[in-house]
Amino acid sequence: MIELYTASTPNGRKVSIALEELELEYRAHAIDLGAGVQREPWFLELNPNGRIPVIVDKDEGDFAVFESGAILMYLAEKTGKLLPTDVRGRSRVVQWLMFQMGGVGPMMGQANVFSRYAPEKIPYAIGRYQRESRRLLSVLDGRLRDHQYLAGDYSIADIANWCWAVTHSWSGISVEGLPGLERWLAEIGARPAVQRGKQVPRRASDEPTPTAKDVEDSARKMLA
């Protein structure tokens, strides 16, 4: 059993989609980011950086893993799926995974901050991050015009990049003129496991969401 502490964000969806693709048994705990649950002491024991997602692998003595890219690699290596074992194949996947971790995610995240959440709208900052995000999406497009997936077979690199790239409109970024990217976005999005994983954690209208106290009590038991 994997305990998943997550929220409805691109980084959170990376892990729930991977868990669905890998057919691993897991239980999702919704973390209320607006209430600051991720900064509470019990959560910081799982992730000192106070960010979601985090997993706790009960089969490995309640081993906690934080950082979405590290979690994807851990789960892929645990199951022997979605990450090649040969040196060159593994490196290709890791390269595209790091491309997302160091580029696509941070740039699109900053585009969101300045275009949607900043109290003062600064045109230079908005334009800078939207242009750089578009450039990075065009890099993905260049790769995907003559490759079905980013690094050989479908992998954690595709999951990680898709979870951010598919949110382009929220960041105010057009993908017009990027046919490889658009084809790939649609193809990945149609996968049943992706459809299931992107709905995690489920909305309150679907099923009861654990309260912050429920989640804390569960974590305390594992850390005891």
C-alpha cells in the first residue's frame, strides 16, 4: 500500500497518474494547501520542504519520498516499469524528466503566479514567463513531431511533462502551430489510467474528503 499526500495540481497529478499506470494499490489523502496543512509539523516530518506530493511506502517500513520527480523514479524502479533499465534508455527518460522539473514546471508555474495570482500585474514578468513557457513547449513539439513519446516507449518523462503541458491555457499560452505537442497531449490524455489519475484526489461531490485531522492522525500513526 502506498499512502499518497496530494492536491489537484500538476505536480500532484504526476504521482496519481503514475500510480494508476503502474496499477499499484494506494490511498490518497487530500492536502488543503489553502489552509496551510503542508506547513504543519507532522507534514514537515514527511517533507521538510512543505510541498506536495509525498508518498509513504508501507511495504518499505513507511519509507517517505518527496519531490514529484523523485517519486516517479522511485515508483518506476520499484515496479520495473515506465523507466528503462539499460544505461542509455534510462538516461533518455531522466533527461526529459529533468527538462520538466527544471524548465517546464518552474516557468509555467511563474507564468501562473504573475498572470493570475500576483496582486500587481507586471506586463514584463507575465510576458517573460509566458514566452519562455511557449519556447519550452516548442522544444517538446520538436521532439514529438517524429517521436511518438519523448524517450522511446511511454515513460515517466511523458507523465511528468504532460501534467504541466496540458495546463497551457491556464497559463495563457497557446499551442497553436505545435502539431506534435497537440497530438501527444490528446493521445496521453485519452489513456484510461491518465483519466483516472487526474481526478485524484476526488472532489467532495464524488466521495467524502478526509479532514486535515484525519490526515494528520493517519500520518502520526505511521511516524510513531
